[in-house]
Amino acid sequence: MTTITYDQPKIGPIPKRKLKFVIGGVVALVSIAALIVNGLLSASNYYITLEEALSQGDRLVGKGLRINAVVDKESVKYDTQNIVLTFDLVDEAGRRVPVVYRDVMPDLFMKSESVIVEGRLNENGVFEADLILVKCPSKYEEAIEPGTQPKSNPMPIDPSLIPSSG
Amino acid sequence: MSNIGYLSLLGALALSVYATLALFFGARRRLPELIASGRRATIGIAILNAVAFLALEYLLIVQDFNVEYVARQTSIGQPLFYTITGIWGGQEGSLLFWVLLLSLYTLGVMWVHRDDAPELMPYVLSVMNFVMVFFLVVLNFSAPPFRRLDFVPVDGQGLNPLLQHPAMIMHPPNLYAGFVGFTVPYAFAMAALLSGRTGATWVRLSRRWTLIAWMFLGLGMLLGGWWAYNELGWGGYWAWDPVENASLMPWLIGTAFLHSVMVQEQRGMFKVWNMLLIILAFVLSIFGTFLTRSGVLDSIHAFAVSSIGVYFLVFIAITLLGSFMLLYDRLPLLKSERELDAPLSREAAFLVNNILFLGIWFTVFWGTMYPIISELVTGRRIFVGPPFFNMVAGPLLLVMLALMGIGPLLPWRRTSWTHAKRHVIPPIIFALVLMVVLWLVGVRRWIVVVAYGVVGFATAGHILEFWRGWRAQRARSGSHPVAAFFELIAKNRRRYGGYIVHLGVLLLTIGVIGSKFYEQVVDITLAPGERTHVGEYTVQFLEAEGSRDQIKERVATPLHLWKGERFLGTLVPSLDYYFKVPGGQRETEVAVRSSLFEDFYVVLTGVNRDGSATFKIFINPLVAWVWAGSLLLLFGTWVAMWPDPREERILERLRAREASRRSLLGTSQA
Amino acid sequence: METWVSVLVGLGLLAGLVGYVVRPILRAGRQPSAEPWLPDPTDTSTEELAELLFQRDALLAALHDLQMDLQMGKIGEEDFRRLDALYRARAVEVLRRLDELQEGEAEIAPTEAAEQTWEAWIERAVERARQATSSSPT
């Protein structure tokens, strides 16, 4: 191994600069940490179960929440004129939480069994969602069954518009 | 065919274990024959991986639905293009694609550096083959692509129609090429430590490979954003989704490395730091795959179910532990040759740059991992959404942009305030004027004004830098003004390539700020023939048209669009219903009319019984700048990557010397 | 395809590759060696040469940048003179060691005939400085 070393030529006296760099580094790190902590404090959201949403509803009102649950497909209503999607989330025990989502229905919504909704609970126990996450298809591996058939058309569209053969 | 593929993967695994060991011990014990054999094994692995890849491709094309992967990725009537590219649509196939890419990189490194650094290269290849071992273990034992079903399905599921989009097809290969690419600089770094040759050679030889990986990763993210914007219909291109974050993290650390390695080249400092950065960048690329493939983000419990996650975690642990132990052992070789002189110098700016990049990375990391960390610590999953990232990373990015405006103005080592001032003040004045003008024309959100001020400052700094360099070049060479400009860039490719990248980042930021803060959204319902005004635009809905083909039904709703009096054209947002997909699937086809200053973006949300249609319309300012900035960024990378003739001359000279020594050795032995 | 045919093809491919891979080892004992691939372990001169050449390159780049910085007004005359002298002194040292290393060895890659280029100019300047120091006893 060859390392080439030089005699450091004298270019004037070198003051104690190291301390300056150390202090600067510490200040930078502390401010980044403070930013992160502040962000966590003000932007944290909680995962809750349906049971918690029902039993501790009052305590959770106004907090950022996220629920991962099954959609009751029967309850889905999509008002395309006003763009309001309403549905119920259900769990195994049959507990239900109604959800309102004032936005366009996500493409995979009708297809996915469970969804993640993000938003807040209001005083009436209705979950007002700002965001619905359906599982992204690239991460989504389905079971393959022989002879699967498509179900009825869940399109928010009058079926008479579609020609029956093409 | 599946048998050949299966055997190939098994053989490739055996060969990769052999190649790792042969190259390592060949280099250690100085056995040229063993090294030669290891190099041949590396070629063999590439052949076997290619055979396995082609075998799977063949099975996809002939649609052998008995193979589980084929049944999942293709279906009767799916366009051939999407069947061929469907190979990287799922887990097994994408891992197979991954090892193929790694093989190509390894062959590339072996070929490009066939006559370079004979002490270093066997170790480089050994480390790359070690990474190969890991992926082949996963492919053979956890995610076998050639597994057969015990029945033959009538039809396959096919590639999800959402993913059937050209950008989405090119998105994974680019991301993977980026992820895999970071193996190369990592392997060079480890080889430097293993061989004890920690001098300038590995840095010089690996620099361009780092840029290649970095560029592919950026291109992958760009295509992902482009796809989200044009396909998903929520009017945005970046959502701080864990999958996006997974590719952003190695990119950020890679960027930090690209900057700080310049300090090592120029000043012989930051050697240990650079090692840490490249280890981190590599581990993060593996970690990115782990995040997206293991299901750990959905729940820790899902993670326990999928065995692929455990493999990745073990590999990451081994890599980190091994790399750090090796680094610790070789610390004496990595002594800094010099010390930081002054806070007002380019190297000090690079240091701050590194701290900021690490800070942003840590923010992204923490935000992405927070649900997992909080579940482990408190048993409750707490998560943070985009507001967290915007709140924390936003200010850091602004500071970074400000620094980006200052850094290039500072010389190496030191300068005095009097000289720094002369360069910093004009951009500051420009920024202040810009802020006042923005305020006067009605931009009243202080955060936007400040952000554009910072962008203006950095942009002015860079343009001045180009201008001053151009003037100096003209004075020196006396060339034609236009020629002098190109001479300036050609003679300082790395520096000005880097500046072009910076300008790309600035353009991109202009677009991001505009589209983030000034997006307008309206919902409208129009009867056939009805007209309405949206901002300065006028839209008229014609009539819904239905159609049907082999795999989907479509309802299209053509709209005429005017801006003021000017007719802009017809937009056709539509809704597709893919009835072949199990359970059926809806897909929104967005229609966008893009211009330099804003995008008119229409999503059809539904057609009603009375024939009217409801639309969600986004007016997104400056989105085109995001794409333009990204392209400029890629162009700058390309300029910086272009071979430097002086460096080539040195490498040429070293190769010639090696060759002459070798022939000398050959004659003395004969 | 019949199962046994595909298995046979696969195994054939593997066998062929194994043969290809072990061949260099089987020839290991023979003279002259077919793979004169590694230099003498004690000979680190190529590595040293590489280090020196890269250092020279970095120093020339630094000198070039320094000139640019001066012309663009980023540093003052005084800083420039001090740093310029410093880099030159280092470049001289590197060039001297390169000379030592290459004693009796022909210059393999002649420098390009781009005499007007900036790099060449700096190189010549450093060369002059070097001759001046080597002719005067230190």
C-alpha cells in the first residue's frame, strides 16, 4: 500500500476551527431532529380497529385515524353527481362503522376485499375519510381458482350504454 | 421448458457460490488459474440466468397456464407486448429479472475493467457474485418462478389492466437497474477494503457506475410519477407512498455519495464517510426490494407469513455486519490526508450537503418505518401521512436548495468574505426582486414566495456561474462565443454536467411548488351538449359513447375544450370495465391537456341515467416543469458521465504497463 | 416438450458449463502458465503509479480550477498565489516520484499533441518549476 504524504506547507497559523465544525454539526443535527419530532407530534395518525372506533369514539373524535377493515359491498352507495361514496366497514363480529368519502371512487375499490381508510370520526360516529387505500395491484397477488367468472357490472354507469357485443 | 429453467437456476446458484469463493481465494492466495476459473463461472451464471429468463418468457408467450406464474401474469387476449413485459409484473419474475440485471452488470464490469486494477477486480467480482448468491437462494427456495399448478386453468388472470401502461412497463426495469446498479460501487468499495488498495483507483473506476445506477433510479421514479399522474386519476405524481419512498431512499444517499466522493478525489478527505455512504446506499437498495416485496408494511404479521422477508432481513443483517467489521478492520488505511480548512469552502459546503441529505433520508426512513417501529415499541401502529413528509422534508429541501445556490460559488479550501460576497450578492438581489414581484402579481402565501425566492437565488447563482465561466473561457481561448460555451462544458464535463443537473432540480422544484400549492379541483355534471366555464376554460360535453372488446367495456365522454376564444381540442376521458379480471375491475382513463403553465386534467367519475356525465376537473399549474426538469436532470447526468479524456489516458497508460509486465512475465516463464 | 428431453438438455447445459469453468484449473500445473494474470505480490509499483497518476490528475484539475476561480473572481490574488504555489509544490513532488518510478521505462502513452490546451500549459508550467527546483540543491 502506498500512501503519499506531504509535509503540510505552512499557510499561516491555523486557529481552532474544529470546534466550529463540531458546533455547526450539532446545531444541524438538533434542528433536523426537532423538525422530525415536531412532525411526528402534529402529523401522527393511529391505526384503530372497528371495535375501538365504536367503543372509544368520543376520545378519538378529531384525531387522525386509519382503519383497515372489510367493506360490506351491499352497503356501497356511490352518488356520481355529487361524488359522494358511502359504505360500511364490518368486522367478524358484525360491528359496523359507516364511512363517507367525498371523492372519486378508487379504481380497485369494488375489487378489493379490505380497504384502509384514513380520516376522522365525527360526533355522529361516521368516519369521514380523506383517503381510501386499496391494495396496489403490483403488490397484490391473488389466488388462482379454476374457472373464475366476472360478477355483475359495478360501474357507475347505466348498463344500457354498453353494447352487448362488439 | 420449465425443467430447463428450474435446472438453470439451481446451476446458477451452485456456480455463484463457487465463483464467490474462487475469486476471493484466488485473489487472496494469488492463484491466477482459480481467478480465471471464477471469471468463467461468472460468465456461466450469466448464461444460466439468461436461459432461465428466456424459458419463463417462452412459457409466457405460449401461455402455458399450468405454470402458476404464467397463469397469474397473462391471459387470453392480452396484448403480446404486455405478456412479454409481464415477466417483471410479479414477485418471482421480477426477482429473476433482477438476477439477470445483476449478471449483466457483473459481465459489464468484468468486460469494461478487464485490464484494469488486477489486484482489485477479483474482489469486485467476488462481492458481486456474493450478492448474486443471495438472490439465487431466494429464487430457488422461496420464490420459484417455474412452480406448476396441479390443474390447468382455462385462462390466466392476466396483468392487472392498471399496470398496462407503457410508463408502468418501463418503470420497474429502470428502478431495478438502479437498485441493482448500486451493487457495483458497493462491490468496488468492499474490494478496496478487502485488497487494502484503498487509494484513488476504486473511486475513479466506480464513479461512472454510481452515476449509471443513480440515473436509472431517477428515471424509474420519474416514470412511476408519470404513470401515477396519467393513469391513477388523482391529479398528482408523488404521494410519499412507501413504495416510492423505497426508491427515493437509496437515491438520496447515492446523491450524498456522489457529492462527498468528489471531496475524496480532490482533497483526500471523507474516506470513511464515503465508505459508510456507499454501504448505506447499497443496503437501502436491498431494503427497498424488501419493503416492497415482503409485506412488512401492511403488518408485521404479514411479514412473518411471507418467508421472502426473512431472507432479506438476514441478508441485510449479514451485509451490514460484514461491511462494518471489514471497515473497522481497515480504518488505519482510511486516514484523512488533510483537514477541513475553513467553513467558507466548497468542501465545507459538501459536508453540510451531506448532513442535509442524510437528514432528508432519515425523515423518509422514519416516516416509512414508523408504523413498524411504533408497533414494535408500543404495540400500536402509528403512521404518518404526506403532511409529515411535507412538513419535515420540505424545509430541509429548501435549505438544501439554498446551499445548492451557494456551494458552486465557493472555491476549494477557503475564500474570504470579500470575494464570496461578490458572488452571493447578485443572486440574493435577484431573489429579493423576484419575491417582491411575486407578491405584487398576487402570490400571497409567504411560504410560496420564500420557496420561489430560494429557487430564484440558486438559479441566478448557476446562471451567473455559467456566464462567468463562459466569459473566462472566451478570454482564454479567443473562440467564437458559441464555441466557447460548448468548450467550457466539454472541458469541465463533471462540473457543468453537475450544474445542469442542479438546474434540472430547480425547474422540477418550480413545478412541484406550483402544482402543490395552486392546484384547483372542481366537480361538474354536464348534460349532453351542455357547456360550462371552468376558470378561463370552457368545456362542452358531447355525448357518452359505449364500446366493448375482448377484455373490456368502455364508456367514453368526449369534451370540447376552449381557453378563452381559442379552441384547444377534444379531450376524451373514459371509464373502462375489465370483465375478465376476477371480480371485474374499473379503470379511469384520464384525459390531460398540457401546456407550459398549466394542465387541464379531466377524470370521468360516472355517467348518469339521464345521459349526463360527472367529471372531476383538476387545473394543475406548472406540472410540465416537473417533467422538463427531470429530463434536464437526466441530460446533465449524461454530460457528467461522459468519459473524461484525461482519466482515460491514465487508465490507458496503466493498462499498457500491465500488459507489458504480463508479456515480460510470459517470456521469462517460457 | 417431453420431460426427459428437457431435463437432458438442462443437464447437458450444466455439464458443458462445468467443463468450461474447471478448465483453467485442470491446466494449472502446465508450463508456461496460460493465465499470467497476477503480478508479483511484492510488486506494488503499478498501484503506486496509479495513485501518483491520479494524484497528478487531481492536482492539475485543482490548478485549473484555481485559475478559473481567479478569473471568475471567486478568490483574491493573495489566496490564489498561496494555493497555486502549494498545489505546484505538490505537483512537483508527484512528478518527481513518477520519474523515480519510471526510471528506465519508456513513456508508454505519449501526451497528446494538444499543446495549446490549458492542461498542457499547466503541465509545462509545473515542469519548469520542477526543473528549477531539481537543478538547485535543496
